[in-house]
Amino acid sequence: MLAWSVVGLVVVIVAVLVIVNVTGGHPKTPSTYGPATAQDLKALTGNALSVFNTVGAPSGTTLQYTKQAFHTLPAKVPPLSLVSGPLPEVFYLGAEDCPFCAATRWGLIMALSRFGTFSRLGRMTSSAVDRYPLTNTFTFYGSTYSSHYLDFVPVEMSTNQPCTTGASNCAVDGYVKLQSMTPAESRIAGKYDAPPYTGPATSGNSGGAVPFVDFNGKLILSGAPYDPGILAGMTWPEIDSAITSGNSTIAPVIIGVANSFSAAICATTGDRPASVCNSSGVTAAAKAIGVK
């Protein structure tokens, strides 16, 4: 789990209006290395239901990470209302430089793709100078997402490019600013990405972890659901191939985490669609992380 206090990502950003399927008011970030490829999309969206069911819940060390990252919110917490419309919402807060966000996006995109469709996902890496440098991943900046079941509201606060000291375009983590939260998004992250919602207050749980995901006021994810180190040194095609073939140590990790994200999303959609939410892989993950 990576706290904003560790990487310097503090919720003080309030300027740019961020909407669903956001592209923001910024030029395309130089940290994007072109669009996701057909091989990427096959890995993220092409697995059969039987593959998800065979993997089921995360296990071993990954399950410990995942259970530590997910938290059920009290029933009195109101649902998100960041955009207009009748659908439940999933709010993601991250940064392109963050390696923990980089690892998380693989499973999150895979899960969201079971409920809808992404367009214009861009390839990128995490920071070259942070832990787990240059972790290959994607960015939600510039993407769109359409679904009959939910709205997805992503915010990427900074690029993976360090900025010049004293420059006006520096985010608080020392990287080039990308997007800002709305006041409503800032209030949600400031309140719920902190104890007691993320667990008891300790020196290692002072709040403000990224990635942060709010599943319509029912659950939150605070921090990475698995160790980003398992992707170290792997190219996009290598990760794609591992996920698609299942013949690797990372496939059950990412697919198991995708089942966990799917279970969290199902908790917001009223278990729709049933083909996803009632599948054995998702129900196993739901029980493992305490959703059901």
C-alpha cells in the first residue's frame, strides 16, 4: 500500500472539472507510448469465463495484499453522485508515475471490461525513478468507458515525467500535473481514503493511499491489491502473453485480482449482469475479500 504521504500525492488539487470518460483540458501527456494494441486488448478482454472461474479468488501472498487493500464501507455512507444519471459509479484516483497504480490498472481494466467497453486506452510506464521503475501499464487519461451497468470516473493526477524544480506545472509529488479532482471528488478521497475506513490509524495507515477506488460508497480499495514487483522487467507483450496463455505465475494473480474487482463492482450493480456476478470465480473472490 502506498500512501500519498510517501509519494507526495496530497489531496489539495481542486481546479479542473473531471467528468466521466475524461480527457481533461490538457495536451496529450508525453508519458503515453501510443494506444493499447490488439494483443493488449485480447489479454484484457479475451479470457473466457472458464478462465476466471478456474482462477477464482487471489491466493497466498496476493490474497493478503488484496484483503488489506479492500475495505467495506458502513451502510450509512451515501452512494457516489459525481455525474448525473441513474447508474452506480466507480471512482478511481491514481497517478501515472505511481508503480502501485500501474500494477492495479491491469486487473481493474480487465474487471471493468466485463461490464462495459474501453476506448482509447494508452500504453505508458510508471516513473523511471520510483520503486518498481518503468512498470508497463496503461493510463485512463484520454480514455472513454461505456457501460449499461455503471459509470467509471477516473482521475490521473500527474504524468510519469518529473518536472523542473519550481516550475508552475509541478504536482505535489514532483511530477508534471495532469488532472485535478473536483471538490466533490476531493471530499470523497479525503474522507474515505483514511482511517477508520481504511482500518485503524497506525504509522503505516495514515491515509491517502493511491491507487484509491470508491465503488459507489459500498467498498473502497486503498493501495495496490498485489505486489507490483511481479511485473518487474516484463514487456507489454510478455504480460499480455502470460495473461492470455495462463502459463505463468502472474496470470492467476492478475485474473484473481480482476475477479475481486468484479465482485466489488457487482456489489454496486445489484449483481448485474448475472453471467459475471453469479459466476463461481467472482463469488469465490467476493467471499475471500469479505464482500459476501
